[in-house]
Amino acid sequence: MARKPRAAKRPNLIFVFADQLGYTRCGYAGDKKARTPNIDRLAGQGINFRQAVSSMPVCSAYRASLMTGKYTTSTGMVINELRIQTTHECFGHVLTRGGYQTGYIGKWHLYANQLGHHYDAKNSYTPPGPDRLGFDGYWAAYGFHHIYYGAYYHTNSPEKILYGKGVYEPDGQTDLAIDYLERASKTDQPIAMFLSYGTPHDPWSAKNVPPKYAAMFKDVKFPNPPNYKPTNDKYADGWGRLNPQQRRALPSWRRNYYAMTANLDWNIGRLLKAIDRLGLADDTIFVFTSDHGEMFGAQGRRAKNTFYEEAARIPLLVRWPKRVQAGTVSDAPICNVDFMPTLVSLMGLKAPKAAEGTDFSHCALGKKGAEPEAAFMQNTGACAAWRDGHEWRALRNRQYTYAAYRVDKSELLFDNVNDPYQMTNLAADPAHKATLERFRKMLAEKMRSINDDFAACTWYRDNWTKDRIIVKTATS
């Protein structure tokens, strides 16, 4: 029986995010191979922020910026497998103070302080208290792992709780989310639940994909894209390079990635049906997004950690039937640093004063308002190692992506409208000199505004961390 909708003073928030799902891998974005009917339907039920990007397309960096509303050079989460400093005022703190009952399910990736050892409880378990960054309610999470059968999570002890024999992790996580909503909806306290899926992150092996979904793509061909390069990008770190065996595996990887995404979509459909059944839909801001995408050989790279479209551009769908007009599209240059200021504003709350993101709530509500010309993106090092030479800064607006590398001062400028695969670097083109100069100036001003001095990766190791635990930041 459907529950009678409650009269809530504030809307619920259900924030769902995938791991490594790029915008261009979704059906609603034009990918004809994708099997994402529920995500596609969701895109028509609210607003599609179709220019959204990841401020730093790496797991921990993204999550730190999501929670703090600050850029990576302010959080210090410059590579993976670091432990975030707990002095930041975060999303969870705002929600808890605002009277929300919070729930966090899935990948956390803000507490580990060892490279590797992902299955050691010292890295996979985040104890109650300040390290949960204000999420003081229901907790069923883990630090970082990508095994999808035989997976586990923690609640309030280092005990590893298995989803069950033969249970695919995203299926089990969705079960936990639905169970939590059923309990939480029985109270008059508004709900704020975050669901962080691990899929479609690698490894893309057959054993990591349910047979039902693998069968959907068994005969689908996945050729290399037009911007595939047979040699590695010289700026890629060890995680971004491809060896000959990996290049041969690319079609199989893509096939399993799309199968994982199809399962992810099915679970999102289950979650949306539960929200309807519980009578929560009208009073709930439902967000679907991802932390970054995947290169799959484009530009001579795999993985993420780059400003190219395949890695940086992410889905961002926001549904709120009472306030957000269905089927709307926004070209606002938004990134995950902006998510918290935008969402708490929609919820009638205030973002922390130290947050560096922009409030784009007026875009969601169909109102006019000021917005920056471009989204700012950073990379502060190799994916999870203290290695210099991979750092870059970038800007992306509705038409262009501009990027600059620290190591050799090289610049790139792409016209994403006329060159969607970013195959022609316009930085040296005299016809684009004025555009290049405008982006140079814009980048310098943005970096100056957040005290980003383009430091080398190892500078943060030597000045802000001890044993991969962040002990100091610019504001601490």
C-alpha cells in the first residue's frame, strides 16, 4: 500500500552516484549501445545538466570536493588512498544540523592511508565520529574495493558484512538503500541518503558481470573510437597507460563495462519504484551523477585523471517534481565542487562559508542568475602515487576545453562543439589567439582566487601529509 505523502518542511535528498560512468556512455546522451532506459527516463523527469564535469576525475579527489565544496588544492586529497582532514565543514554536517536523518551506502574512499591493502579493515572501515564528515546516521560503507561478487561493507565495527552468497554488489547496495528508505520514511524527519555504487569501475572481467547482463552485449561490436591512439599519451601516469595486452582487451572491457552499466540502470529503476511506492517522490530531490568517466584508449589513454571529454564529462540529472520542470536542459558550466552549494540551497539550507563552489540552484529552478563562464578542473598528480610530471589545470565552457600542463607549460585548446572527439589542438592556431588569451587570463584568475599555485604533487606529500594522512591544508 502506498504511504500517504507526509508534509515535510524540507525536501528529502537522495544522491546516487556511479563510479567511472561517463556522460557519453548513457543512452539519453546519444549512446545507442547503452541500455539505460531508467536513467534515460529520469533525464526527462527533471533537469539535465549536460555540461557537467568532474573537478578532478579521480575517485578520492572527486569525493572530497563533493563533500567539502572545495577544490582539490584546498582539500589536499591530491591522489587516491589518502585520509581527509576532518576540520572541513562538509555536506554531512550541513544536513545533520539541518535536521536530516542521514544514510550513506557504498564506496567512501576518504579514509584509507595505504597504497593497496584495500581489503584490510584498517583501510576499508571508517569508524563513527569525525572521519564520517557529518554522516552520523545509517552507515553501510567501505573504503575502496572493486569485487562485485563476495563483496562486503561495514557498519559500526571493523566486521566485514557480506551481501550474501551470489549477490551482486550493486543489487545488494540497492536492497540496503530500499530497506533504509522504508525505515526512514516512517518518521517525520527528512531523509538525506547517499548511494555510492562501485560499478562500472574496472576490473572488466567476465567474473565481475552478471551473466544476464553480459548476454545483452555478447554480439555487440565495440570498435575503437575515432580519437583512439595506438601509442600512449606521454602525460599519462602508470594507471593511464596501456600495454599491448590491454589494447587487445579493449573491446571486451567495453562490453563488460556496458553490461555493468545496464545492471546499474536496472537497480536505479528499482530504487525509483521504491521511492514511488513509499510516497516520497514529490517531496524528494533525486540526483544521479558519477565521479568521472573512462578513456578506453581514446587519446592514447585508459582510466581517468584527464581533462578529455571521456573522463571529465559526467551525467548530472536532478529530479524534484514540485520545483524542477521536467524535461529541462541546462548548459551551465557546473562541476562537483558546485553540487553541495547548489543542493543545500534547494533544500533551504546554507553552504559553509569556506565552500568554493557556485550555487546553481537558480538553473535547476529555471531562473536567471549569474554563473561563471567555465568550469575549473585540476589534476594534482598520478592517480595514487607521489609522482610529479602529470599535473594540469583546465577550463571547460559550453564550447571549449582549455588545458595547460605544469611539466612543460604546453597548452591545449579544443572546440568541443565542432570537434567532439577533441582531435585538433587549436592552441597554436592564429585564428584562435584571442580565445586562447581569454582562457589563459580566466585560468590565472581562477587559480589565484583559490590560492592554487600549481604546486608539484610531491609538494603536498612533503608539506601537508604524514603517512598519507592529511595533517595540514591552506586553511588549517
